[in-house]
Amino acid sequence: RLCCQVGGVPIDLHFSFLILVGITVTWIYSYFDDTFEALTTFSKVIFVSLAFIAFALSIFLHELGHMCAFRLFHVPVTRMLLCACGGVTEADQEVKEKRYSYVTLNQPYAQRLG
């Protein structure tokens, strides 16, 4: 469990997210290592760190968009889980079908912010 909350909603970090971190960092570093051979190792580490932060932030903003949509329809959110498949925002109750489509379709707008 990550020790933070956003708007009173706990953010949980599944162990599979750490596997995703390892794969992503390795892949990005190998890309920078092959493409930008003139860069120093320190520069590559900085670029890889920034790229991963951008990647993780996009997943977080995506789930934040779902959370905001749930809140718009007064549906309590129990937690946000970040995992290897991306993320899941869990609600306390079922959302009626029409409202669910708004919750689902709201995320592209949140991603444009990131």
C-alpha cells in the first residue's frame, strides 16, 4: 500500500506494478543506450527517470479521471489500485448503465491534461 491518499481515496500499489517498472525502465534505457550513444550514463539515467515518471503519471491521471467521474455522480470511491495492467478505480456501489458510460468515457479528457 502506498502511503498517500488523493481526496480521501487510498492509493494502492500492487507488486505487479514493480514488475512493470522494471520492464519499462530496462526497455527505455536500452532505447536510450542504442539511440543516443554519445550521452553519458548519468544523462541516460536522468532521461530514463523522466520518461518513467511521465509514464507512471499518465496511468495515475487516467485513473484520476475515473475517480472524478465517479465523484461527479456521487458514487463513493473506495480505492485506486495501480498495477501492471495499468490501474483500477474501485467504487462502493454499482453505477447505472448510462452513468457508467460517462465514467468510462471521461478518462480521455483527464489524459489530455497530462
